[in-house]
Amino acid sequence: MRVRWRRAQHSLECARAIRARSSPVPVIVEAIHVIKPITNTIFDRWVEWYGNEIIPAMERNGFDVLGAFKKSTGPMGEDMLLMRFENMAAYEAAGLSLRNDAKFVAAVSARKEWTISERAKTANIVPYATEQRLERMLAKPEKPRQYMQATLQVSLGGQPKAYELIGKLADLIDGSGRMALATAYETAIGQRGELTDIWAYFDGMPDLSYRPGDPIAELTAELRKVAPEESITYLNPLPYSKLQ
């Protein structure tokens, strides 16, 4: 019985992968780089090299790099890339093309002053993350914005309600003029039920001092029924990020 269940599970995963490759739905890839040794000097050199050598290589091979950020909370020495593709097949084609790019291979082989590890996940854009929201955030501001990544764990079957509630939250916050939703995506290959929202602050870091009360208590209470867990990471855009 256990073997049959594993086979059925494997067949289901294969079917999902095949559908993802042929689906017209855009795919988001979130990649985290861990750069060592952890020093500001090494990170600065990494950013300069990555912007001059790697980003152009990625773009000429079909990568649409929406965002590139230094993580300003959590483990040190990490950056995050957000890349968009038409579908999974386009992502795979871009990756194959990049690996065969002679200039890219030479640039990677030449650098020895740091060690890099990478973890990545693929995701699908969710309904409330509209193209209009993203285009608004892609318009270059007078000064770089501060960004926040909110990662929620949604309970099984809770996605439709979470989409509805976060969509309402995004509409409410957009109207405040202080922050807005840039994009949002649900992990497709990786942690099941993981939903990520990328928010932009227009006036720098928010006030993180403790203040009792919740101005959106009713909405938050409903959201916690379907998304009981959430973590927050603050992000600073790097020079080659389209989201600034």
C-alpha cells in the first residue's frame, strides 16, 4: 500500500510538472545567493561584478530580472533575485542558453575571491498581483524604495480565501499612499502552501516601535484562519534591480 501511494504521489508530481511546462501562466523564480566571506567589501565587489557581468548575460539569454535585493534582516551576506518567465518551458530554455553562453562561463570561472551557494524556487503569480500593480512599482522613483517580503503559510484549501483577503488588504493599503503591493506569488515547486507578498514602502523604513492595537483587526483575524504563519524580511534594492 505504501509503495502504491508513493507511485501515485510521484505520478501526480510528474503531471504537475508537465502542466507547468506547457501552461501560459507566467512563472516567478526566486533565487537566494549566500555570499561568503561575510564582509561589506566582498558583498560590494559581488554586486559590482554581478551587475556588470552576470545580469547582462542573464538578460541576453531570456531572463527577465524584475528585482534584485540585499536582505537587510535575517542571515547576513544574502541577496535575492526575482525573475519572470512566460512559463516553465521558457525558464528551462533560458537556463540552458545561459549555461552555454561562453562569456557567462568565462566570467564565472574567473572569479575566485568568494564562495557562493544558491537556493531557488519556482512560483506562480497569484490573482491579486495584477500587472497594473507591478507596472506602477517598475516606474523609477526619485529615490530607491524600501521593500518588505511577507511569506505566509496557507492551510490546505485556504488559497481562495487568502487571495480574497490579501487582495482586499492590498487595495486598502494602496489607498494609504505610504506603501503598495509590488507582486505576489505562490510556490509551485518547493514548500506547499507558501505564499509570498512583496510590498514597497514609499518613505523608507517603517516605524517598527511597538504600538498596541490593530487598525485592520477584522481582516487580519479572518486571514489568520487560513494563513496562521507569517514571516517578514526587509529588502533593499540593488543597483541593477528594476524594482527600485
